[in-house]
Amino acid sequence: ANNAYLTMTGYTQSELSQLTFNEMTPPGWEDIDSEIAHQVEERGYSDVFEKELLHRDGTIIPVSTRATAVRDRDGGISGSWVIVIIRDIRAYKRVLNALEHSQNMLEQTNRMARVGGWEYNAQNRQFTLTDESLRILAIPRTFNTSLTNIQKLFSEDSQNQLFKQIGHTLEGGLASDLEIPLDGFEPPRWLRITAQPAIDTQGVTYVVGAVQDITEFKNRQQSLEQDRDEFQRMAFHDSLTQLPNRLLLEDRFRQLNFQANRCNGRVAVIVIDLDDFKDINDRHGHPAGDALLRAIASRLTQTVRQSDTVARLGGDEFIILAALEDADAASLVASKVHEQLQKPIDWDGAELYCSCSLGIALYPDQGDDFSTLYQASDLAMYKAKTTGKNRMEVSGQ
């Protein structure tokens, strides 16, 4: 196990070597573990499964796991690589709850405390501000709070929003709520401004409201959105190459499948496996192997069309999905890819070279679902490996 797994589970490498994987799994997950083992034996890899592991201290760790077969020189399965990703989103939920709580507090403050109160007299076009409003707006008590001066505190776009809000409140008699940045601050300082109409005993029309500094709220909101985007990216992309993973790949296949059915076309599933990739790691180290994989990913992306999809399923295996007009075009795409991957890659002054074997399967010729086509192209790729490597094979030929 790597250090991340040791940290996740609390064990040392020595302690872990005395345990079986089943001993690290709480009761109730036997069927899932059996299905993972069955899928690895049947097709060489498993789907992503949600399950639990036992920490060294006995606590439960919710994880996602996926296994890939380790093969010997004859192609037989000699073991499995198991990838485990922790799926504990309690911290994410705590941030979300804190955000919701902050928002509720803000609404209550605006309704009840009116912290940062303000008033606008439509006759003399003058604002009256509380001390808290002066602090939030970063202006002294001696500041002339005329409409002309107040508008200078905001950008032109924010001015238009603010005074459009005041106009609607005065003319339509409707309460309003606005979020705008205060000008001159970097990073931005955000304000929430509420407004509602009022008339005094002399019949003078006012707009009264509250102003609140919501910069922290906005920062939390932005951070939460970034966390959400990162979570989604991690769920659908390979962390090393940033290419789509199997989940996203299957979704892209469904889209191409639909297009192919409409125009009576084909979808090529091309499996690419690097030949003797282990030698690169053994000779130059894993950083060189990672650099090679990233370079291969970039080269594949630049070689195919924008409408095609390049994915990495793990290890040194890549997949290309390509929508084609006819079956013959698949070999042309594969040949172009094969030619590009023959070129060496420079790493730290050394030239890294790793040939590749390709397998091709076509929708609907070899199957009508991704798993069937992947298996067919994977078998064709292994045929290419066992008959000389550094070549391609088309399934069914």
C-alpha cells in the first residue's frame, strides 16, 4: 500500500502485511467483495463500488474502490491492484451547513436587528446612515451622504443596479434585495442591500433598508462552488492526466451512440496499451513513468479530433472513442495515433520511448454497449501484444 492508504487506515506497512483485505472490511460487504473479485477474474477490472473499510482504531471509513488485474507474462491474472478513494464528505457537509447557517443569520439580522441601517429621502436626495453603515461603506461621519456622493462608492454597473432598485422601491412600492461589490477593494468586498418603501406623517416618501457586509458569505459560497467543481472533476477525470475516466467515458459513448444511430454511422472504441511500460519505471523511476503518461495523454488529445474522446482507465491503458462514417475510417484513426506514439518523449535530458499495441472494435459491428465493445477491443489489443507488439488489431478480423 502507498502512504495515502496507510494514512487513511492508520496501519503501518508492517502491520498491513499481516492482514488480508477481508480483515480490513466490516461485516456485511462480503457480496460486494465477491462481485469485485468476480469482475476482475471475468474481464480484468471491476466497476467502482461504494463500501467501507475498518480503521486501525475500529472506526468505519466510507470509500469507493476499484480493482484491476495484475497479469503475468503469459497474460494470466496473478493478483489485483486495488484503488481506494476516501468518500468522507462530512467536512463538505459542515461547510454547507455553516453556509446555510450564516445565510439564515444574515436574513434574521436584516429583519430584526437592522444592523447597518440606511434611509433615503426622495425630496432632498439625501441618505441618512447609521454608524454601522458608515463602517461598512468605509466612510467617515463627516462624509456628505448625498445621492451623488454615495454613488461614487460603487462601480458604474453597481450604480445602475442600486439606483434601479431604489427607483423600483419608490415607484412600485415593493421591497427589494440586492448584492453588489463595493468599489476600490481587492479582493472584492460584497454588500447585501435591502430596501422597502416608507412614508412619514407629513407624507414624505422614503426608502429605508439595511446594508450588510457579506464578503465572508461570498467567499464561503465561492469556496463551496470550487469544492463542488473539484469533487465533480475528481469523480469523472483521471488525477494524473486529467483525461476522462471510465464513468465519463461511458457517458460520452452514449452520446456518440445516439449520433451514430441517427446518421447510420459507426463508433470506434480503440484501446491503447503501452508496450514494456514497466521498463520505463524500472530504468528511470516512477516520475519518468508519470511524465511519459502525461505526455502520451497530451499527444493523443492533439492527434484526434475535438469531437473524439481520449480517456485513461488506469495504468498504461488509454481509450479513444471516435464517431466515424464507416468502418474503414477506424483503421486510419488508429494508424495516425500509432504513428504519433512512435516518437520519443524528452524527460530530464533523456529520451523516453515506449511503443504501443492497439485494439479496435466498432459499434454496432462488435456490440451495442460500451462494456461489450471495450472487451472486444481489449481482446484485439492483447492479440496485437501476443503477436509481436507495437501493432494494431481489429476485432473480428
